[in-house]
Amino acid sequence: MQHHQGVYNPPIAHYRHFKTKPEWNDHIAKIIGKDGCHFIRMTMRSGCKYIWYNEKEGVIELWGPHAVLRNAQRMVEEHIRSIVYEIETA
């Protein structure tokens, strides 16, 4: 299955999601990165197959092997905390 940037096309894989916080909403573009670069980097580094921001549901979705999903969520959450901190302390 091919995956294209910016197109919702999750793989057949284990799934996990977590709710976004209201204070993240103003920063979501920077969290995701230009052309999804931050989500793409975290997808590769975490061993996930797919990371997606579902704006309608207010969640970040993680797709991939069950064994990597919890750590992938931690990685994404840490990235978000660092972006929000960077913006709020600038």
C-alpha cells in the first residue's frame, strides 16, 4: 500500500490514538511540520507505519506494530511539549 503526504490512508495495522489538548490547537501546524516533516520523522524513528492528526475527532492517530505504539505516543507527546514550550517562552 502506498502512502501519500496529506492524504488520509492508514495501513492495516494496530491502532492507538490520544486526545489533543485545547492549548495545542494554535500550534498544530508547527507540531506536524512543513509537509508533515515532524510526523514523518517520528513515524520513521518510532517504527510506526503512520501518524495522523484527525482534526474532526481531535486526536492524533498512530498505526503500526503493537509493540511500538506506546513509545511512539510518548515520542509525539514529548515533541508537542517541546514545540509548545518553545512557542510560549519565545
